[in-house]
Amino acid sequence: MITISRTMATTGERFAGAVRFAHECAAYIKSKTGVDFKVEVPVGGNPMRFRWIAQLESLSAFEQMNAKLLSDPKYMDMVAKTTQHVLPGTSLDEIWQNT
């Protein structure tokens, strides 16, 4: 089992829209791949961040999910719209293995 996450930062005036957009992306990904991403915001630290987080069975499942999404035109349009909501250079992707 692995846990994957993508964390991004935004600004105060964009925060609500960014979180709504994150939920829209998570719902779309679930409809296309079955992977249930949760959207989270921090309780402490920099409050202008949000992340998507999900658990998958293996790295192979992650690769299969990515292959489906990267070939999906609507998903790629959503990726392009990310720039409207986040600060450049703030994306942090992590893959953790459950022990």
C-alpha cells in the first residue's frame, strides 16, 4: 500500500476557489479512475496550502492511474487551469510506503 499526495500553496484571495477546484479535480479523478482523493488543508503552519491525498495498492496502480489521466483531454485541461489557483513553484509531490 502506498500513500500519494500533492501539496500546493495559494493566496488569501484565491484560497476558497483553489479548494473548490481541488474538490472538482478529486471528483473527476474518482469518476475516471476509481481512486478516492481527499482534499485537506493544514490546521497549523502556512494556512494557504491544500493537498490531495489518496492510498493505492502499489506503485503499479499509481502508474496505471497516471497513464489514464495523462491521456484524458479533460484532465489535462484541469491541470492547465491549476495555474489560476496556485502559486508557481509550490507543488510538492510525495509517495509514501505504508509499513
